[in-house]
Amino acid sequence: MDNLYKEVTPLLTFLLPGFLSASIFYGFTSHPKPSQFERTVEALVFTFVVHAVTRMIEAVLEALGRVWSAGEWTSTSQLTCSVLIATALGALMAAAVNKDAVHSWLRKKEMTSRSSHSSEWHGVLGSSLSDVVLHLVDGRRLTGWPKEWPLNPGQGQFYILDPAWIDNDGNPVDLIDLEGIIIQATDVRWVEVIMVEGVRDGCFTQRFQSTTAAMETRAF
């Protein structure tokens, strides 16, 4: 048992930074966790990057140590440095994905037409600053601002602020006594995103009076 512990501990210590980066990435983004095998492969990739950066920092510090030394580089120093780098790497990767930073640059270069979001659903609702109209399966329509929305159309809830029902003539009926309404995602058939004048992302710069985006949340 002691021999197994001695053999496994160095391996876990070596892989720890990669799994830490992967955990932070999936914890900070809407991307669903892949299979265990794929997560292990991703953790190995993160581990390689973390250890490569750690080695470069070690080499730089050793070079600086010839001029001025603050202490000895030990295994504890290496582990601490790798954990800090893994944390920063996972957070930076999550921020880049959430802001669609890399893919937006690639789209400008016409190298891809895709985004970094996990689905078109999350990409539209996550970047929109407009009100929405929820078409419920029973035929009713609810409009308001989506403060919270499900990560995918098959589960979760919408939290609609300043809600108003839309009558058969298309007139809003404000629910002045309510701050918001929680709607189950499975009760929604369509989502209309209303474009209004204001701050928009680079894809939309002018005002549209009619709905310009609609998504079916489940197949019929």
C-alpha cells in the first residue's frame, strides 16, 4: 500500500495543474462537461502548457538569481508556481470563451463563421441587451427582460423582469405588481429577441422595429 501511495502521489501532483485548469474552465463557462476520457485529454494538454510555462519561469528566475537571489527553487516552489499558473490559465481561457474573443477575431479575418459559445442559444441570449418575447406552448406570449436564462433549451428556467403578457391584439398587459416571472424552459416554444436602440455588439448597429431573431426551443 505504501509503495502504491509513493507511486501515485507524484503522478497526481504532476497532473493536478491540468485538472485544476479544466475545472476552472468548465466552472466559469456554459460549456457542458465532456466525457471522462475527453476531460482527461484536455487536462493533459493543460498540464503540458502549465509545466512548460513553469519551466520558463524557473529558467528566468535562475538567470536572475545569478545577480540577486531571493531563495532556492524547490519542489514546493515549483508546485506553487504551477498551481498559480493553472488557475490563471483556466480563468483566462474561460474569459476568452465567454467574451468570444478569439472567434470574433477569427471571424473578422474570415477564417471561421463560428463562435466560442457552447450553442447558438447561449450566444444570442448571452450577448443580447434587448427584451424578449416568450411564446409559450399554450399559445400565450410573455415579454420582458431576461435576467436569467437556461444554458440549453431543454432544461432550466427563464427569469423575466418587468413582465407583460401580450394580448391577441398585440398590446402588452403590464404586470405592475410583479418584479419578475420564472418560466420553465420546456414551457417555451419560441423566443423572439427584440432589437432596440442602444449599446449593441459589433454584429448589430442599427434599430429594427420588428423581431430579427427567433429560436425554436424544442422539436415538435
